[in-house]
Amino acid sequence: MKVGFISLGCSKNLIDTEATIGMFKKNKYTIVNTPQKADILVINTCGFIESAKEEAINTILEMVEYKKENCKYLIVMGCLVQRYYDELVKALPEVDLFIKIDEYDKLWQKIEDLVQFDTVRKSITKTSKKITEIPPMPMLTQEQFLDRTITTGNNYAYIKIGEGCSNRCTYCAIPYIRGPFVSRKMEDIIEEAKELADKGIKELIVIAQDTTKYGEDIYGKSKLAELLQELSKIEGIKWLRFLYSYPEGITDELIEVVQKNDKIAKYFDIPIQHISDNILKKMNRRTSKEQISNLLKKIREKIPNVTLRTSLIVGFPGETERDFKELQEFIKEAKFDKLGTFTYSKEEGTPAAKLPEQIHGNTKKARYNKIMKEQQEISKQNQEKKLGEKCEVLIENVSFDGKYFVGRTMQDVPDIDGIVYVKNDGKRKIEEVLNKFVECEITEISEYDLIAKFK
């Protein structure tokens, strides 16, 4: 039978999708790229915030309609299922199998029951965990990671070093969906990384909900710096980066490793979420404005060419005009190289959902627009500083008209940050530069992307 996949949400979810694809391939199923060719459709959902839930529901409904005339089985898995299992089972009987995250250790058994024996209704359990409880963690089996099928192309792959989160920020449902933070063994991660390198992967992107927590649960202290050092020793890996690092977990040791190791991108993605001490306390964040400011200053002093990215939440309950203006002023001062902003999403079962002084949607949107307008100007200023710079670019594509090769620098996370358009001077064939590292010079800039020429 032919199997098609739709993966929604974050890169951590994508790894789960890749592991599931690997299971089907191992069991001799044919993987197809379009729903039109599929006998079985698998949707891996996100249930993090309201917009993600809406996207997941709309995708399921679209595939339910598609299933009526085309595919035989529709399987839905992931965060939305973990969070709303009972409701989904009742509302969507057209879906043949719902798989919760805490059932992933039985994932293939459930799929076999459905496809080989068609006893899906018998395999569905009605004992769903509620959002107010922390679910047990799924098994992080090494076999699952080694069998996964990489879907991100020839050059880079994500590598998950832990599952869940123990930070318990008041706005966030992830601990209730994914459970507390659980690290993978370092030797397992290194084994997977070596296998990826053997397959030709040039860039490893180390991910977890909070990478700085890596190792605390099994080694008694953070081992992120040590892990990065070990991964950098793997032959074939040229670029190495890590996402995401909470400010309170960024140690001097980690900064030093990033500074001194040429394979590690001089890049910190630090989700500060806000800067007002009043709001940070309500969010149950473990840092203050002073600590964040000192950390950014320290990183920039130690690594002058560093790229700093952050994410913010505006419209959190109780965010006063004064709190927001403080955030605005900080953004102007900090001049982050890259910045993403979210409007607060009231998530049921989280402590913040019960807070008084919930902010009106129009106010949240207005504050979002103001922050993004500020960052747009900052981004332009940061981009202008890059004119004339020499850089190494990994070429990953070619423009439709063939006038440009398209790639990234070491300071750009794929599908998140900007790209580099390298002018095709006609002296190089596509196969000579595609999936290769080339030396370039920046000649033009836009708000987020760069235009370059070969050196």
C-alpha cells in the first residue's frame, strides 16, 4: 500500500513524522509525496496554540473529504490528539485511527491492527489524559531515531536531544502535552549523528524545547556544551547549531564552546518572551530584565560576530501600556538580529488562562504590529552592515529563471531566517555548486535576504 504524510507544527514534530515514515518503509510500504496517490494518509498535528489547532482541524477535515473517494485509511497523530483525544474520537468518526503521543511506543502495533486486521475500533482506548495532568513520556527509543527518513533534503537534518519541557511557563501547554523534559543518552545522539553524516548530511540542527536543560535529568547537570563538542568531532559535519536556549541556562562554558569551535554557528536563539519584570513573573519565567540584559551583553562581548534571535509574546494577561512600552524600548536597545513575535494565546488548562486582566484581541494585534514595525527597521540597519562582507554560502537551490543560486550562510536557520541569492555569472554549472559551500561577497540587501556574487 502507498502512504502519504502531512506534518504540521514544529521541527520536533517533524522528527516524529520522519520516524513514522521510517517505520512504514521498514515494513515495505511505499511512501508517496501527494495525497492523490495515497492509500493511507497520516497527519501529524500540532496543538500548541489556537492558530495551530485551527490549521490541524482544517487539514483533518480536508483529508476527511478527500478520503471519501480516494484513500482507504486516515490516521491522525500528534499534539492535537494528545490534548483532545476524546473530543476528536467523538467528532470525527471518519478518522480510522487516532494515536496519542504517550502511545508512540505502541504506534506500529496500532497501525498494524488497523491496516492488517482492520480492527481499529477495538484498538482505540477511551482513557485520555486531561490537559491539567502531566502525561507519561513516550519512550525515546534509539531504533526510532535511526530508522527515521530525513525529509529536509540533502544538506541538513534536525537531531532531537530531549523530549518535553519542565519549565512550566504559565502560558504554555507543552508540559501537559509532551510531559516533563527527558534527555536522550549522549551516546545514542552521537550514534544517530554519525549515521546522518554517513548519509551525506552536512549540517546538524540540535533541538529540544530547551536545549540548555539537556542532561540535567540523567547526568545531574547540563551537558549541552559537552554534547556540542562531541558532535563537532564527527567527520562530514561542517555546520552545527542548537535551538532553543532559555536565558537562565546559558552558561559561560556554553558561550566559550560556541566562541572557540569553528563548526558551531555563532548563533543563539534565546526566547526571552518579555522584558518587564512584572510580566516575566506572571509568566513564571526564571530570569529578570537585568539578567537578560547582562547575558546579551556578555555574549556580544565574547562573540562579537554573534547572531542573536529571540521570540516575544505580546498581550499577556495584565500587560499594561507601561509594560509594553518597556518592551518596545528594550527592542530598540537590544537590536536583535532576528526576532519573532506572537500574540498571547489563551490555552485551556494553563495557569495563565485563569489570570484576570485578559487583553482584548485588537490590543494584542496592535501591539504585535508595533513590535514588528520596530524590528523591521532594526533588521534593515543590521542588514546594511553586511554590505561588502565576505561569507560562505551553502547553495541549496536555483531560482526559477536561473539567474540566481539560492542558499544560506551559517548564520541562517533553514525555513526560519533569510536566504542568500548568489548571482549566476554563467561560469558555473548548477551541478558544480548545488549542495556545495561557496565563497561569496554581499552586494545588495533587503529587509531579510541578501544578494551576493561569487568571490
